[in-house]
Amino acid sequence: MMDHQTAPKLPTRLKLYKYEVERIANRDGLSFWDTKYEMVSADEMSEVVARHGFPVMPAHWRTGMESIMNKKKFRYGMGRIFEIVIRVKPVIGFLMDSNHFYDNVAVMAHVCGHADMFLNNSFAQFADPNMDQVFASDATMIETFCRQYGEERVKTFFDRVLSIENLIDANSLYVRRPEQTLSPEEYETRRTKRRVEAEQIFPKDFPEYLESLPHNREFKKEEETRLADEEAKDREILSGLKIPAHPTKDVLQFLVDHSPLEPWQRSMIEMVRRSRYYFSQFRCKFLHEGWASLHEELIMREIRMDKDMTRWNATLASVQRKSGMNPYRLTYDLLLDVKHRWDTGRHGAIWEDCDRYEVKNNWDRFIVYHNLRVECAGDQTRFERRWMEFSQFLHELREGKLSYPKELFINDRFLGQYLLTHWAEYASAEAELKKYQAMLLAIEAKGLEEQVGIAVANLRAKKSNTGLSDKELAYKARRDVYDRAKEHALYLWTPDELKGKIKHFQTLVDFSDRYAKECLTVPAISIPNDWVDYSLRHKEGVVLGVGKKKWFEMRKTHDDFGVFDDFFTKEFCEREQYFLFKAKEKYNPETWELEKRYVMETRAFERIKRNLLFQFTDFHTPYIEVIDGNYKNNGELLLRHEHNGIDIDWWSKDGMFV
């Protein structure tokens, strides 16, 4: 049993890289609570994973079983654990001492993505950040019950409760359910409303001969029966005869409120229910892993660990292998697709309604034409000058004169990844240049980097820092110097990074000045008639270069279902070649047995998306709700299974598969 409240035993070199990883993460827009790491052995990691990362949890044989399985997988090379992170304050991440150094640095980058989701995703805000203490308290409670009521009795009851732990209403955290009680005041209000409805079935001036018609008499009878049923139901609820007042999916809460339990049994059900609700809130597993994998890659490419990068790339490729529903890969690819679409205007009505091949096939040039036409608002002279400017911009980008090498654009394969984002940066190049120049001047004026050099020399003098490079020592030195100076915004950017940004935007500003003075004369790109006709159908311009902004909107407002519902498009599905498969049984005449084999079922986008979304609705659990807690006045519990495609015995059917 480990106490994560003690100082984590993290090697000095990893601590230094932790500072750099978090600096880059904050610079890129991630925000999170303080993060601490524990270095554990493979056996300890197996136990930690079995406890979902928590140091202490209520003891149960299931935890031991999972721990043994994890140890065997690692021992026989069937699996490898890189990290586990828990949402507590501060965030706790676990690193495995047998993993390579570069893997543990990558894990810290990965954890930054998870920690950002913990703090900022709307669906994670109901989780208690002190849940580690809650679980520790629950473990103590179980031990106390075992001493008081007998270990066998308590653990047997614990097993039974865990067998129905999925019978909660996970969506009740986000959707308001009807009240299960009815006050006398509310009853009178509803009774008055029904009386008014009864009087208005037929208005006073309604002709009697029409009221006597058969279909009108039938209608009046149906309405009176409906109102009478509602009255009877409300009276049952008010008197306590109707339990629950409305069907409820939260079976565990119903048992707590209404079952004839002993106090310790009620406490155990509440404990299991609390735990299940805590884990059910993380309905963003795919978004979590995709977001963390994306920022792991972005951060690691910034750190540039030289010779270790090749090995890390191989590790990342194995984790993100494209096989089945891999959350590390599927959402990662989807996030890249979203960025590209919002950077290049491939969204909204102007993209989705486009039925012109000439437009879609030349979208990057068309969308610039459309925006310039809207911007110039009928001023043909201004439009022609701006269109010539774009034509010259495209020419110089291809020639390697605008920050990117010429060899990158030998063909158009990579042009679509850079043209529109670069053009969008060009619009704000002067302001961005001044911003980065001001930051660099502030660092130089305050002499912060000189102080960093002195701090590195002081750290070098310590014997404990032998074997560490000046670059690594500077990670801590910069952090300490800028923290003392209270210059957090400047700390996020190193002078070399600022100089790179300045050079990048200076190139764009120089192009603007050169075009204004020389009015360069590259032939203007031709404008097909299809562009003109289609552009005129849309009055508004399209904002380009906002892919990263869309990322951060997604991570705040979406869960897995919302992400795939909104952003899993037909184009993405077909480009990534997703399909559905199914198992078929075939008789083998040699063995006289039925053999199972898997075949492709369909590539139809609608079916693939429906199947994908179904996995994030009830999370592969049958929909069971309490209808009556006193069925036929016999004290019996009536449950109803609303069939949504999942059978009650689905789990027993050869494991989990769809």
C-alpha cells in the first residue's frame, strides 16, 4: 500500500523534464491543477491499475484478480502499462521504473492532456477532486463492518451489491429527472389544472348536437379517463402508495431509500453507488485519450530528445495502431481532421451544400476567392489587387520564400496543409510580430536569461547534478528565475522560440511590404465560372485558421457521443477506411466442428456511425428501471427492461462484441 501524499520518488532528470513538459503544455493553451508523479515497479503498477490508480480502495477479491492478471500480462509480454492518472487535486500520475526514460517523459506529456480535460471538460466537473480520501474512508468503513458484523456476511453482501452496480442512472448528472415526491401544494395545483382541462374538453358554447356525435362522445370519455387516471396516480404518490412516483433507472438509490435494510447494508449500497457514479462521469474516454495522445506528440516534438525520438516514434506507433476501436488513434485522427476542416473552411453550409466538382476539387483557392469577394463588397479594383496578392503569395510559398522549404511543395500533397493557415496568419502578421518582439525585448531588458545562466552554473556546482546537461539544468533554472520575477507569461516562451516566431512573421511582413512597393506581377489565378456562381449563393465569408480554437471548444463542451455525432463525417469515414465486421460460423468437414470466422459486413457510413454512436448511449448496459416498489400490494419489486438492442444476458454471450 502506497501513500501518494509523501514526496514522489522521481529521478532528478525526470523532474527537470517535468518542468519543460508543463511549460510547453501551458504555452500551447493547456491548463491543469498541480501534477505529481509516483515512480513504481511493474508489480506495483499492476496493483495500482487494479485499483484504478487510487492508493486505497475498499478491499475486494476482484481487485486482487485484476492485479494478478496485469502481472501475468506484463511477465509474459502480453501487455505493457505506460501510465495511469487519476482526477484528484493535485493530479496524480504513475510512472513505471522499467519503462525507458523517453517513454516516461512522453507519459508526462500525455498526462498533461488528461489533466487539462479533468479541469476543463464540462462532463468531468461533477467528479469529487478528493475522491482518494473518500475511497480511503470507504475502505476503513468496510474493515469496521467486517469486525462488527462478521467478515463472511459483509463480503457476501458486498459481492451481491457489486453484481448490480451498473443499475444507476448515469445521465441523471446532466439531465433533470422528475421529482419522486409530491407535496400537498403541488398536488392541489395539478388538481386545479386537471379540473380546468375537464371543463375545457368542450367549451360552454359548443353545440349540443355536435357533442352527442359518437366520435365526440368517445373523445370526451377518453379525456375523462385520462384525467381520472392522473388524479388516482397523484393520490397514490401523495399518500405514499405509489413508489416510485415515476419509473427510475437508479435502482441502487431506490434500494437505499425503500428497502428493509440494516444501516450497515444501506451504507454499503451508498458506497458502491457513489463509486459507480464517480467512474460513470468519465464519459469522455475516447476524447480523453485522443486529446492526450495529440498533445503528447506535439510536446514531444518540441522537446526534441534527439536520438530517443526514433524509439519514441516506434512506441507511439504501437500505441496508436489502427486496429478496431482504438481510442488513442480514432479520436486523434478525428481531432486532426477537425483542425484541418476549421483551418480551411471545410464545414458549415458552404462546404456541406457544395455540389460543384470544380469548387470542391480546388477548395483552398476557391475559399480565398469567396472571402475576398465578400470582403471587397463589389469593389472590383480592390478585389483584383487582393486576388493578385494571393496569387503572388501562393507563388512565393511554392518557391520556398515564405518560411517553408521549396521541396515541401514539389507536388500539392502538402500544400493544402499549409496554404490557408499561412494565409490566415498573413492577415495578422504585423500584430503578431510586434507581440513576439515585445516579449523578447522584455526578457532582454529584465536580464532574465543572464540570471538563468548564473542559476545553471550554481546547479552545475552541486555533486548531485553530475551527468545532467546544461540544457536539462536550464529547465529548472528558468522556472525558478521567472517564478521569482513573477513573469509567468514570459516564462512560457524561450528566446529561441520567440526568435523563431519573429522570423516566421517577419517573412510575411516582408512579403506584404515587397508586394506594396513592387506590386509583383505573377499572373493571376484564373477564376472559373463555377466559383463565381457558387460563391454568389453564400453571402457570408468563412473564418480560416481557427482549427486550434475549435479544439479547445470541443474539449470543453463535448463528450464522446457529442464528438462523434458532430464531427464523424462521411469524408472522414471513407478516407480512414472504417468498416463493420461480423462473426460467421462455418462447418469444417475435417474436424466436424463449427468454426468462427470474421467477415466484412458493410462500409456504409450511416450504419458505421449508428453503430459507433450506440456504444456511447447506454455504454453496452441493458436499460432497466424500477416501475413499482409494491407491486400488487405484495411488497414485490417490479423492474422493466426497455429493450434498446442489448439483451439482459448480453454479457454472457461469448464476451463483449458488437
